[in-house]
Amino acid sequence: MYDDDEKSFRNRQDAGEQLARFLEPRYGDLAALVVGIPRGGVEVAYYVAKRLNLPLTLVVAKKLPYPDHQEVGFGAVAEDNSVYINQKGRDYLKPDTIYKIIEKQTDEVHRRVQLYRQGEPLPDMKGKNILVVDDGIATGVTLVPVVRLCRQKEAGRVVVAAPVSGRNFDEHLYEEADAVEVLYQPQPFFGVGQAYDSFGDFTDQELLDLMGRGSGRTFDFSNRN
């Protein structure tokens, strides 16, 4: 791990390639599947999977944002409808408000599953070691239900990996993942984007182009010419 302000990434490709080199000695011979988190996390995961020569899939999850602070999440919902809500959200928001936010974000999750995988189910994870990759970890709440989804599918070890994070994110992520691997933790931490020279939106179309517009559940680098 790099110290404080010694590191930045040109873009998500650079971050993915550096993260892959960081992960390779630890998980290159152990992991069986890379899971990217749309949207930007899929681009980072693509280059991790490419370097490690592992199949890549994506799991859709959306944070549950505070009504008055859309950039901050109090929880998240994943595509299997698993929901995580942190204690702060439960204390601050009324149950009816939480329900409405979950309902809205669930609709978006299902839209993205249909768009990105054409409704195809996730690949078999039973007994497989999974690398869950995002482009950064701010609060970590989006990743908790993704780890839980992998557990529900009887995955082996579930390791969360990201190029950058703060030093204080949701404790449940540490509790539920087998490991959390982060390349760079700047101090002070203001947001994931501070570690990138270029950190624009990664669009639906860019994601589809990256994944080759395939309708399958995985992108398998071992099958490439």
C-alpha cells in the first residue's frame, strides 16, 4: 500500500492495471472469478481480470442515498434484492422514506441488469474464490450486499479490492468480506476521484462497448485470440 499522497492514477485503466499487479502475487493463483461493480468499477475490474487471465462478470448494486445528500449512501441494494442499511440511516430516516428509496433504487438495479446482461443470470460461484472490484471505496455500503450476494451463491473466499479508499469505511465490509485489499489510502481522504487524474462518468454505452456488447454472463479472457 502506498503512503498518503505518493500515488495517483491517470484513469481507471491505469488504476486497474496497477491494482492487478498488486493483487497478482496474493490472488493470481487463487481467484476464479472477477466481479466488477457498475459502472466505473467494471472498467477497473476489466483490467484486473485481463492481467490475471480470469473471467469477468458484473454484479449490479446501487447505494441508497440520503434525500438531502445524494452523494452519501446509508446503505445499498443488490440485484438479488438483498438490502443493507447502516445504523445511521435507520436512526436518521423514517421507515417509509427508506422504503421509497429502496423501491426507486431497486427499479434502477433491475434496469441495469437487463441492459448489461440482457437479464442473463450470474455465473456459478459455488466454491469459487471471488475478487469483487470497484474503482474506489468511499463509505463501502454499496459493496456489503454484493458480498452477501456472493455468499448466497455459496462462493468460496470473497475478497474486495479497489485502487483507493479512505481509512474509515463501513465496518460491516471488513466483517463480511474475507479480505479488503486497497492499493492507496490518501490522507486526508475527500473522495474516490481525488486519486485519479481523469475520473469522468463511465456511461452505460462505454460499459457495453468494453464488455464487447455480449449478451453472455461473463467475459472470458482465456477465450480471446
